[in-house]
Amino acid sequence: MTGSPLRIGITGAGGFLGWHMHAHLLARKDIAVVTADRPTFAEPSRLRGFVASVDAIAHFAGSNRGSDREIHDGNVLPVRQLVEAMQAAGVRPHVLFANSIQHSRNTAYALSKRAAAGLLAGWSLESGAPYANVILPHLFGEAGRPFYNSAVTTFCHQIASGEEPRIIVDADLELVHAQRVAARMLAAIEGRETGDIRVTGTPMRVSDALARIRAIAGQYEAHVIPAFSSEFELDLFNTYRSYLFPRHYPRALQLRSDARGELFEAVRSLHGGQCFLSTTRPGITRGNHYHHHKLERFLVVSGDALIRVRRLLTSDVVEFRVTGGRPAYVDMPALHTHNITNTGTGDLLTMFWSHEIFDPDTPDTFQEAV
């Protein structure tokens, strides 16, 4: 029916890449997201209902930890169940399979990925349904699990926690942020792409990645926003600071006083960006929006306020009470909706800064109540 939303199913929606895909699609009001988790796969009728209700499926459910048998079953069994459900329901959704650049190796993980991809390719050939084998490099990003998802995730967690990272093997990496993957998957769905899709990342050694994170951490600890020479540098910075949240904030600033008055440095940046001041009447709330990549700083200059921040697709809200009498900033983590409320009796004066000048054509600002 004309005007109906595109319905995209996500398997493994509670996992790292599944969460990023769901968060990426949240801003698209013309797309309806349907998720499938372990209970969905455990009940054949629910799984048939899932595959029959969507136009496309981003298949992320799988396993990369455990014994050889556990890894094999964790990757092959969900695909076999998915194929059986689509056959039983008589549907042919566009399926995108999250494969890995490791798929050609002879490890248990690679063998299971090849087997799973083969099952989907066979189903596509038999049914005539569109199928894309999306080959992914090493992923990183917000909400990654340390010591599980990637070396970048582990290093960011360790440095943010004051621990000393250790390189076990200084291997080659090809790094891509999970939000970039989500955007590429969506483009493939909307473009009805099929066949092998190779997502490219930024190549470097493990030691180089660690050195970059150390440099970012050192600058940020000195209240300096690093220079972002590429999207990758911004993604790496956003990932690092996500492991500082919320214990790192609010960050107090040095207040200098003399006979003329008082002064503090609100933003020290090697990048530039845009800064503005606003007044907010008592009891009024500003914000209720989130960003995919944009860095935004809230700093109360005068008055009292409550800043509230919620990670997308969760109900966990973090609150910060701030006052102009003690200058301190809170940098909003990407993929977290946030707002600020005037809790005082007079006008609230707040400074807002973002690392880029606002572009109404690509605002990277999406409405979502905290």
C-alpha cells in the first residue's frame, strides 16, 4: 500500500551491532523496526510471524565465543531456523547477512560463517528472494563490551578506567564504526542490493589504534577537544568518551578571579565548531533530542538546572544537577537523548557548543523525549 512504512526486521537486536542498527533506524519515521531475540527463535510460530511481518531482515544473531561446537551452532542454527521459517510462511524478504572478513579462514568461527552464508545463498537461489552477503571488517563503537567486541572497545574501557592496556598480538586491523555499518546496511536495503557487499574500514595496527586512543584521552583530560581530520577520528573520540560516561561528568572548570571579575575557559578545541548562549524560563525544558555523531556540550553560566540523559532504546536515565556558581560542563554522548530543565526561580543562561556548524540539510539532530 502506498505510504506504508518500510518494515525492517533485526535479529540479534540486543547485541552490539543490532543495537546500533536499531538506534540508527530510530530517526526514520518512514521505517518500522521489528526485532527478533532468543525467545523468538525458540518458538517456531513466533519466528514465522516475524519473517512474515517484514520487508527486509538484517541478520545479526550469532556467536563468536565458546567451543567450536557452540560457535558453529550459534551461527548456523539461527540461519537454518530463519530459512525454515521463511519457507513455512511462504515469504521472500530481502535478507542481509552480517558476515566477517574472517570468513575465508579455517577457524571454527569462519567455517560457521561460510556455512550460514551458504544456507542463505541456497534459499535465495531456490526462492528467488533478494539476498546480500555483507562482509564486515573489525567493528567498534559505543555500547561495545570490553574484552569481547574489539580491541578498541577494550582499550577505551581500560584507559577511561585508569588501567594500563596491554597488547597481546600487534595484528593488523581494519576498523569501522558500527553506525557507519548501520548506514551502509540501510542503503543496501533501500537500494535492494544483492550479492557480496564489502564494507571497508580504516587499516592500522593494534599498536597504532592504542596510540591514537592514548592521544585522544590525554587531550580530553586537559579539556581539549581533539582535531578530527576524518570521520574515523570523530568516531574513535566518541567511542572513547562513551566509556567515561557518566562518572566523568560534570567536569569542573578552573575559575579565575581578580579585581575585574571572573573568567573560565568554556571550550578549548583544535577543531572549531559553533557556540551559542540561550536563556530558559523557570520550569522550561530544552533539548529532548539525540545525535548520531555530533559532539554537544552543555555548560550552565547562570542559574540552576537539571540535565537528563538516556541511552537510546533503554529506560536508564542519568541526571546531573549543575549551577552557574560552579562552572562545569557535560558533553552529551552520541546515541543518547538529552535535555536540560531550568530548576531555579530566575532565567537560566546556558552555553551550548557543538563541534560542527549546524547544517539544516544534515542536522544530525533527532527529536526523542528523555
